[in-house]
Amino acid sequence: MRRTNHRQKRVFLFTQYKLVMIISIFLSGFFAMFILIGVLTSLDPNYRVSSNTVKKWTTNINEVHFLSLMMMENRMFKEALPEDKPPIDIWKVVFELGTNVRMHDVRSLLGRELPGFEMYDRQILIAGEGTDYTNLTMESTPPLDIVLEEREATTPEEKEDKGPVKEEQKQTTGNRNIVFLYNTHNRESFLPYLPNTNDPNDAFHNKVNITNVSDQLAKDLKQFGIGAEVDHTDIGSILNDKGWDYSADSYTASKEVVEAALTKNKDLNYVFDLHRDSVRKDITTIKLGEKSYAKIMFVIGGDNPNYERNYALAKALHEQLEKKYAGLSRGG
């Protein structure tokens, strides 16, 4: 009788201990979840887990993989599976997720093995006519002394005035400037205006440069009733004064300019950073009618917390350009 009671007592104590453990684990996990949520929501926006971050994590998984997974539960999804696309290869997906090496894109491997090759590991979101991975823009990273060097330059021709804009084409923002134009690499110039060099790495000038394009764009926008302002800060001089690096710190310097502008003018809705395209003329120009025009390419930063909105705006602009001036946009 005593043995039975003793055994029952041990069973009861064991059950009670197990119950306490379960409750403790539950409570610990419950509070840990709230602490984790608190930490994530208090982080700087640049470090939070955003939809853009999730997008990066799932870059290696295409729509066929998702369809194949759903097809495992509902065979009706098989009808949506393209005929030329095989079902999911689970081992291939696991390999790509584990190594971040995409079997169909050799750049994902070379970018980690060859110094400097990672700059080519970019994604075309908006495919413009003639745009591929071989002719995308490249970030120019010359030494700062090359950027600041004094060079002779010819004066660009003044753009001829087309006359007044038709009233039905006009919009109006009143006295408000809603567009802000600036140039992180404000000294980027153009070889045709630099008579003493034909080296693209020397295409920099303190006056004849990309800021002239910003000025002209602002002028054209105002003709259509859209208020715009241009910033003429010499980012190169700021970098030189602070002892900063042209490649690493240019955007840090220009960010301060943009933040100051947004603080000063609450009406600003659109902010554009204009750059000179680094690719040569045969790729960056197009002839429409009897005139030659410079093409436009949209560069969208994937790490920006407003990536989705920037992408939607770039896509809308690209589509409008394609309707009116097919081929003028290189996409992005």
C-alpha cells in the first residue's frame, strides 16, 4: 500500500513539474515575443525588417516556385503553371537559399570572387528598349583630387525656347515648389565640352556639369506650371573640406542637403538626384524625328525604406515616356 502511494506521489509530482515547465516556457516565450517586437519597432527605419528586406530574402525564389508549392495543396494551380516551366526543384531552391548563389545567374558567384565585380550584380526592374546587364550605368569612383581638378571647358549651347506652353498642357502649383532637384556628383561633366581630354574618368568640371541639366529641367517644369527648385551645393568642396572620400561619403554629404531642403520647404513632394550617364553616346542617345535626345535611366536604391514608392513612381514615368516618346527611357 505504501509503495502504491509513493508511486502515485511520484507520478503526481512529475506531472506537476511538467505542467510548471510548460507554463514557464509559455510565459517566457510570450514575454520574449513582446520584447522582440519592442526591439524591432524601436530600431532605426533603415534596420527594421521591412517588406523590402523580405523581398531581398525571396529574390532567389520566382513565381513558378510559389505556384509549385501551392500546387502541392491544390492541384488547380497546375493550370496556372507555364507549360515551358518545370515544377519546383526543392534541392535547387534549398541550395540557392543556403548559398545565395543563383544557378541561372553567374554574376551571383563572380561578384563574391572577383574584386569590383559585385557592382554588376544588379537587377533590371523596368526593362527599357536596348537595356541589358552589359550596358547598365556604373558608379564612377575617381579620387577626389581628379574630381576637383581645374579643366578648360567650352560653353554649352543655349536651348532654344519652344514658346508658350498650351493651356491644356499646363498644370499649376501656384507659388509652391513641389520638385527638388539636386546633384550628389555635381561636377560630373561631358566629354564634348572638355577639349583637352577624351578620358571618361576625367569628365568633371566645376561649372559645365550635370547641374546645368537640373537648371534646364527646372525651367521646363515651370513652363508647364510645376514649381521646381535646384540646389547648387558643391558636394566636392564639402568632401574636400571635411576630408571625406568621394566614393564612400558623397551621398552622406548630399543627404544633409536634402534633409535641410525638406525641413525648409514642406511643399516638396518629389526629390530627384540627377547624374550623368556613364555609358557612351551610342547607347545613351536616341533620334526622334530629326533631333537627337539623351535617354533617361531611373536608378532605384533597394535599401531605401521608400523603395516601393520610388519604384512605382519610376515605373509610371517610364510608361508615360514610352507612350509619347518610345525608346527615350532606358528603364531602371
